[in-house]
Amino acid sequence: MSDKAPADEHVWRVTEQLAHEFAGIVSRADLEDVVLSARRDLEGQVVPAALDEMLHRLAHYRLTRLTASTPGSPVQSPARP
């Protein structure tokens, strides 16, 4: 992981979880960048006990948006009514 943000246990856990879900869709380096960016954005905004869940949610959202905007991506945005 890059040294743009602290690589703490939260970042490691969420990166590993999302790596399984986005395998073959997003490169590991891009996935790590998204998780680290989300971690920086949440710094001081979320109580430590909720950090894993909030980090996972924010990074997952960003990865889904990223892959949905990529032509030919197998991840699709939910249909809107």
C-alpha cells in the first residue's frame, strides 16, 4: 500500500474483503488507492468502533461507481425506477 495514509488494521481488513469481491474487476493497486482515500476522508469523522463498517461501505460505493462507469464492466449500477 502507498504511504499516502496510514495503513492500519481497518485499511487492511477492508482491502482484503473488497479484494475478493472485486477480483478480476479492479486492480489491487486501484482498490488499495480507493480504500486509502476513503480512510483519509473518514479520519476524525467516525468513531473507531464503526470505522470498519463505514470504511467498507464508502470504499464499496466508490468502487461500484468506478466500475459502473467503465464500459464493459460486469458490475452494473442498480436500475432506477
